[in-house]
Amino acid sequence: MTSYLLLTLIPLLAIIMFDLKMGGQFLLRKKFYLLLVVVTGMMLIFDTLLTSLPIVMYNPTQILGIRVGSIPIEDFLYGYAFVIFLLNAAVFKKILGRHYKSILKSSRPFSWVNTAFPAAVGILITRGYFRYEDIALIGFFLLPYNLILYGVNDIYDYATDKFNPRKNSIEGGLLSPDLHPLMWWSVGLAILCSILIIVGQSAYFILLFIATLLIAIFYSALPLRTKQIPILDSVTSSLHFVLPAVVGIAWVGGIVMPLIGLISFFFWGIASHMVGALPDIDADTKAGERTVATFFGKNVTAILAVVSYIICIGLLFFISLPLWIILPLCVYPINAAWSLRDHVSLLRKRFRFFMMYNLLYGFLITIYLIDHYLF
């Protein structure tokens, strides 16, 4: 494998694109190439010293094998990427200083735990304990993954978001069109972070991980935009939370999946998406968006959510879980059922309750996992 090549070449290409499109365009200046000559000369001196003594050694299976003297070619790519990054540091700081709050709000910080927690659970139930390297995967499913998922969503959903009173709150931001290019760069940077996750992993894990990212992106992005296909929107939305658990299992080498638990979680995700789609009926209708809620209407969607929650709960009785874990789930279908009597203008309260109750139920699950696996 050529892991070092991936870790240097992809960031180099990314920073070159940033420099030319949004940065200082240093690559278009003659003085930049004079600087590059000086940097190359310094690298030839100091890297030769470090690699020939040798102070720094490389795993031959992790590099391409092309060397300039004793220096792997990847060292030069790393050095050039670092130089271009430093030249553009002021531009990065200026752009992020003005707009980082908008970018961060689009990632839905309140909901980060909803994707990181399943990944952590997948690791724990498979291996039985955590290692330090697990922080990389769990951390990816906190900010980077949610920035990819919701950042792309906010770009493509602006037409409906501007009618939606839920925006500019803990439920999400309203990303104005002038910030869309910056969001694309932020999403690209988040995807770049995934390289640190897949390097050195099995082909099975890499394919599963890439599929997880593609499903997150094309939930909102064209040409697929699955969120505009009723029922499929709920299915793919559920996968945004189920797949991190599957990836967590694969991360520790798990191949056999706890299917009943995952299917139960899958139905929970479907129902929860429907509950979240109900408050958006008016905004989505005004913008001409097709969702499970606009297609079936408020009452049918609420009934489908209740049924999906009941299936989720019923499946858990086939797993050796204590009743104090299963019975509190009954609050979810009850909350969804109350939507049948609510006016559309009040449905936001149901979703807000759902978000808050997730914290309480997540606490119960955490207590169970700590008692069952860590003690």
C-alpha cells in the first residue's frame, strides 16, 4: 500500500485548488517558484541528513518507492503542501473568522452525538472495550461526517429552508447562497479527513466507509437527491445513523453483524425521520419539495411513524435486553401519535420533544453499556 502517498498527494491537490480558487493565487506568481526552489534545496539538505543517518525511517510497504537519493518522493509533496498552506493561512483565517459560525451551525452540533454514539456502540459491542485509535473514527462521526451530511443538505435545500421557521436554531442554520462555495470547501476538507480513517484499513471497510459518505452526500445532492423520493427519503435518512454503527463494527474487524439490533435501529431511524418531516410540510410544500410527509400527508405519515417505532420495539424483545431499556422506547410512538391531533403549526413541538428525549434515552443506553461491557 502507498499510504504516505495518499496522505500527501490529496492534501497537496486540495490546497492547490484552494489557492487558485479562493486563496491568494500564489501559484500564479513568479516569486512563488523562486521560493519553491529554495524550499527544495533546503529539503535536499536536511531530509538527506535525516533519512541517510538514518534518524527518520519509512515502512517500505507504505511508500511508493521512488526516492531522490535517500528521500521518498512523498516528502517533497508534503513539503510543498505545507508551504502553500502557510502562504494561504491568512486567507483561511480571514474567511473562517467571518463565517465559521455559519458553517458550524450547518453541521447541527446538537445532533453530532446521534452519529458518533452509534459508531462508538458498534466498536464496543464488537470488541468489548475501546482503544486510543478509536478516537479517530468516533471523532470523524462527530463534526466531519455531520458537516458533509448537513452542509450539502443546506446548500441544496436553501429554496425550502428560507420558508422554514426551524432554521437558525439548534435544528439547523440557514446558509445563504453567498456561503455555498465556502461550504463546498468545508465539505471537501471534511472528506479529506476521511483519508486518515481509511488508510491501512481492509478493502471491505474502505468500500463500506465510502458507501456511507456517498449515501450522506446524495441524500441531498443531485442527481440522486433521495430526500425528494418519498419513503426512500426516510430509508436513506435512517441509514445516516445505522451505517456509522456498521462502520464501527467493521473498524474492529467485525464481519458478522447483530442484524436484529441493526434492523430495530433502522426502523427507529425511519420513524424518527418521519417525525422530523412533519413540521416541514408547509415549507416543503411552498418550495415544491416532495417528502414522505408532503406525499402522504400529516396523519398517514404520523401513523407510519408509530408503526415503525412499534416494529423497532417489538424486535428488541428478541434480544437479551432488560425491560428498563426497552420500555422507555414506548415514549417515541406516543409522541408520534400525538401528531395526529396537532395542527401543523404545533408539530415542531413534537420534534423538539423528540430531540430532548433522545438525550435522556441516550443516557440510559450509556449506563447499560458501561455496566455491561466496561465493568
